[in-house]
Amino acid sequence: MGIGGLALSWLLDREGLLGKSVKKEHMAQAHNLLPKRPHHEPRAKAMISLFMQGGPSQIDLCDPKPMLDKWADKDIPVKVKYDDAAGASARVMPSFWKYSRHGQSGMDFSELVPGFGEIADELCLIRSMHTGVNNHGQSIHALNSGRIVSGRPSLGSWLTYGLGTESQNLPAYLVLRDPSGLPVEGTWNWSSGWLPGLYQGTVIRAREPRILNLDAPANLGGAGQRNYLDFLGTLNRTHSSSRPGELDLEARIASFELAARMQTSASDAMDFSAESEATKKLYGIDDDATRDYGTRCLIARRLVERGVRFVHVLGGNQSWDHHHGIKGSLPKACKKTDRPIAALVKDLKHLGLLDSTVVHWGGEMGRLPVVQNERNAGRDHNTYGFSMWLAGGGFRAGHIHGETDEWGHHAVKDVVNHYDYHATLLRLFGLNHDQFSYKRGGRVQSLIDGQPARMVDELLA
């Protein structure tokens, strides 16, 4: 039981020479963006998250409820969990839009999202999502960082920490912001939390210059800049070698070196002028209504092509939060995004990238089946049963999972909590959620962080 015996056991275990090894947790041995080996063979290599912040109404888009037509304008006979009780009513509001079935899967979609209908057989539609926290910020954190509190690493940060990236000339995690401004919770949406800053999302602006301070001033460019960076690299390596094991220092150096390599690669990835006119038209870049979102979806595809691990395409601040005026505002939100999203899935499949790329669509909540704000009808928050879909990367195509009750309020069959979704997603990336962690201040922490997560095998192809 002396120190020599412990050291010998550790060395034998590291070399795989012990007869029985304890379960190992996946912790990065160094902070860099080099590709890292997962626990098992992954099916997904990259992810594009199309986050519809504000809460798209599942009742009006992808979860039809005939009961609402039968009870239209009557008081709902069941208990409703309101977020805004002051503006609430009990009067049932059916959908204003017609549904039809699409593809061989017969998946139901509203007339507001015809593009979704075109890709129905590629989608894994979950109608039983649940976070159970009715505020935007808390539910955003639940879906994006595992818990309802701020300050934790985002999903993109966890994946890049655990897996690195195939591209060494671009950040592993890129964020395509909406031109209207920061989303709810601001930079927490792409924060690395208490992980090193190397794993934080790098923001791409909706306007030129898309990445600030990317190009060197004219008097510092060319050979002069190259000589300076080479000299700085030498100093950094000398400094680092005298301080072995300082992982935060390694992360900082890696971050600065990546910034230098980005100067050429980032500009190339975001310049889609060489794309065919047919491709630009597919994404809706020829239409004022879809040009912005279509541009960002096309850039997302180009980034994944170049080995970026995680791309976060964010909507406008509360652009799906339709507490009032839903009859006019929901069609506008759908018009902006539907065609580009369908194009992204089609394009990835055409290029042979969909099998290894997860595409996610959804917000932090859905909406209630009753009227809010009688004078200008909308729908209140609902985090107890809402919808989102995933495509590619090993998710089951043409599949509908789970159900809400007959009112579209509560998930009642095959419920998928946010931590179940995270555990399933990690599995497709080759990571076991109960072994993937980070040691911080003596405490081992993870994306799941001790929640009773289950693998939702029914979602997998």
C-alpha cells in the first residue's frame, strides 16, 4: 500500500497490462482542437443546430390536434399551466392553418412549412419534448447546457472539448447570429462556461465583416506578420515547455495560433460567390424574405464541409415568441426560415454529408392550446410537451416519436427530457454520457451532471 505500489498499478493500468481495468472517464489530456478519440465508433461527426428561440407553436406546425377544432372558443375542460396568468384565458384556440401528410412516412405538417414536407422522410420528429421550466432563459439553458442555470458550458463547447475538430484552420464551434441582435441570454448561448475559452463559440456576424478583426492592418500583413507570428510561436513554446501540465496555458496558446490560421480559411468558407446559381436559389438567396437566413444556412453547410464540428444558427430575439398576433407573426417567421432549412437538408444529402451531420430544428418551448391576449390572440409558453426534429447523423429518418395529450399541452407517451436528448446525441458522436466529464475544482462535472438520463434508442436508425 506504499507509494511505489500505487505508482506501479497506475503505470500498468495506463499501459493496459492489468487483468481488469476500472471504468475510465473521458477527460481531455491537453486543451487543443486536435481530433480526439471518442469512447466508441461515432455515427455523427458534425452538428448544425437551427435554434428557433422563442418557442415555435407545435400545434400550428407539426402536431395537429383535432380536439381543438371541436372545442374552438369553448373553455378547455382540463387544467392548464400558464406562464403569464394575467394575460391568460381558458378559451380553446384551434390552428388557423391546414395540415397535410407528406412523404412515405405520412408525417403531418402545416401549410406554413411546405419545405418541411419536402424533407419529411429525412426527419426524426419528436412530439414529446419536455423541460418543465416555463421561462425562456431557463429552458434555453436546459436544452443548450444541460441545466436551467447560466454559466455552464454550451452543447457546442462540450462536443468540441470532447472531440476536437477535423479542421485546424477554423474554430471547432461557430455561431451564426441573426442581424436583429443578440438572442435571449446573450453570449451564454455559445459560452464555454468554466471550460477553457478555446471551446467557446466564435461569432460570425450577419453583416460584413462577418468576423471582426480578422485581417491584419496593411502595414502589418504579409511576410512581416508571418515573421512576427513565428517568433511569437517560439516564445510561447519555450514558455509552455517550462510549465508542463498547465492546460489553461496550452489552451490560450492554441487559441491565439488558431486566430492566425483563420485569416485565410475563414474568408474562404464564408465566400459563396463560386456556388452555382441553382444552389443559391435553392437556399432562397434570390428572395428578400429568405436571403438572410438562406445565406447563413449555406455558410453553415460550407463550414461543415471544411471540418467544423458544431455550427449554431440562431434566430432573432424572441422571433417565435407569439404571445399575441400569432395569425400574422407566425407565417412571417416560417416564411423566413422554411425554404432555407429544407435546402440545407437537401444539400447535405446531395453532397453525401447528411449521414454524418446532425441537423437540429427547434426552440426552447412550444405554445399552449388556449388564447392569450383576447384582443390580439396569441399563445402562451408550453415546456411540458413540445416538438423538435433532427435529421442525419444516425437519427431515424421518417420517424415520429412520442405524443402529447389530445390538447397538445402535456407529453404523455415516450417523453424525451432535455437530458435524455443530450445522452442520445452524445452517443451518436461516440461519447458515453456517464463517462464524458470535466474535472473542475475537484468536482467531476458533465453535460448530464447526474440527471437520470436514458438513451432513447427508438430515435436511432
